[in-house]
Amino acid sequence: MSKKLRINGHSHLLPYPEEIPDFMREKGIFWVDKDRKKMLQKDWERPVTDSSFFLKEKLEWMDKYKIDHAVILNLSQLYGNGLRLEEMKQALRFQNDFNARVQHDHPNKFTCGFVVHPGFIRGALWEIERCVKVLGMRLLCLPTHYMDTIGQWRCIFDEENEPIFELASELNLAVEIHPYDGEKFIKLQNTAWRFHLIWMLAQCADAYHFLTLNGYAQKYPGMRVCFAHGGQLAQMNLGRRIQGFDGRPDLFEGKTHPRKSVGHPNIFFDTLVHDTGSLELLVKNQGAQQILVGLDDPYPLGEMDSEKQSSYPGKILDLAIDRKIITQSDYEGMWDEHVVRWLFGKDENAKKEFYQRILS
């Protein structure tokens, strides 16, 4: 394919208020106010900061910035942690059916992910099968951490979740690892947006820690994992983890050395690290081939159009080109081929179909 595309590998989409079932509001699970100004849960709310949270406006925003296609993740508020089993199942099914409909109705513009709750393995496996084989989705969205059935918070790459990874590998799925809910298990006062600015990045580093120690990139070769927000603290922390592994082997018996996963072809990171110094470290650690564009739009911590920050979608890669951190080939790959390789791996027919539906 000669035309280079601009594909955003990390995006989010809100349903319009009228699309959200009444039970979601009645149970305090999640809803959007009728004026489209706030997203809400019981005892929680945050402002809708950009009109591109919604479908029609998202398409207009993409057209304005010449973004050909976007990968839509699940909403972080719909991981289902702490909900009763039946409520969790209904909420996640709503999210997955909504994303499936968006992908079905706009196949040239969106590839959408689906979410499962790892605390209920049998149900998670059944929902994976349904989303892949019935709804035609190929991207599994998982949280860095989740609450199990006895109220204990666990890392997603806990060995109890290996049936999920085995099925993901068998079905050749892309997997997105995204942080949320830190304030529910990190016992600090929720001030100055600390859980979004600091602890989310630490959550990604923790998940990466256990992905590598358990050797899952080698054990499940059909599964390709991408870490949100560049797995930013995981890059700064790599040397400390290697020294810890070498210096205290008694703590890592039976585990895989962290070096074996560095730059692994099935471990990806998005570009949403906010500064070129962090991006340069990511490139040096993991290799440009393992990095894909992720804008995290339309959230205010995403790469959004902002006069105050003199920002716009794609700015960090433009700066990285100017500062010779990446090459033109790297730049084009991060916008296009790297996203597609994460989504489809070595499935050349799936890649061909993907490009055809964008360009048709």
C-alpha cells in the first residue's frame, strides 16, 4: 500500500446520553447528563471537556486533523471493579455492544476494543469468544489492576489469569493495558490529580513488571500487548528492575529475566508520554518499531488541540522528527504500520482487509 495513513491507536468515545440504558444511571454505574456536560457515577463526576467525546463530533475532529482511523478503547469507568456480578456483566456487555455497533457502522473510521473482568474467569472467556466470533472485534482491553471476588486488588498479569492470555494468543488478539482505579487501592488522599498524573504511570510499570517476569510475551506468542501512556515509568525503572533481579535472585525463583522482554516484537507502547525526552528514552529502550501513535483523545491529558499548551494531535512526533529522535520512516511507521502490526500480528489477510475497509 503506497498511501501512508494516520491511525490513532489510543482513543475513547462516550455514548450519547440517550444511548445509555436507564439501569446504568439507576444503579449509579455510569451515565452522561442530558446536556452532555458531565460524565457521572455514584459519588463521582468529571466534566466532558471536548465535544469530540461523542461520535459525530469525533468524526469532525478526526477530519480536521487528518486522522484516517482511530482505535477506540473501552471507557475506564466501565472496568466493572466493585460491582455485583450481574451488574458488572450488564455494564460490560453494554460497553462491548456499543463499541461493536460503532465499528460495524463506521468500519472505515473505527476499530473498537472490548473489555472483560478478570475476576470472573469463566465469564471472561465466554465474553471474549462472543466479542471475537459474534461481534467481529479483535482488541481485548484489560486494566492494569482489578478487584477479585474477595475484594483483593491484583495485577492483571497474575498467573490466575493465564487462561485469558492463552485464549488471546489462540485467537491472535491485540491486547491493550490501561490504568485506572488507583485511588481505590492506593491509600492516599485524592488531591492534585495525583492518581492520573503519577499513579497511573506507576500502575503501567507494575503491570509491565509482571508481564516480563512471567515471560508471557514468550509463553503466549499470538498475543500482542500495548501499554497505554508509553508505559512511561516502566522505561525509567528498567535498570532498577534488572539490578534487582540480578542482585536478589532468591526473590525471583522461576521468573524470567527482565532483559528478555525489552524490545520484544509482541510488546508495544503508545506515544502519549508528553515530552520528547521521555519519547527518546522509550525509543532507546524498546526500539522505534515497538511504538505506535496514541493520542488518548478526547481527554485533557491526551494530545489535544490546546492554545494554552501550544498543542495539537501529533505534535510530539513532529518535535521528535525536528530533534532527530526518530527518522521519517519511524514517524510513518508509528502512525501506520506499527499500529496495524499490533492489531493483527502476522495475519496478512487481516491487515489487507483492514486497509481495504479504511480506503474503500
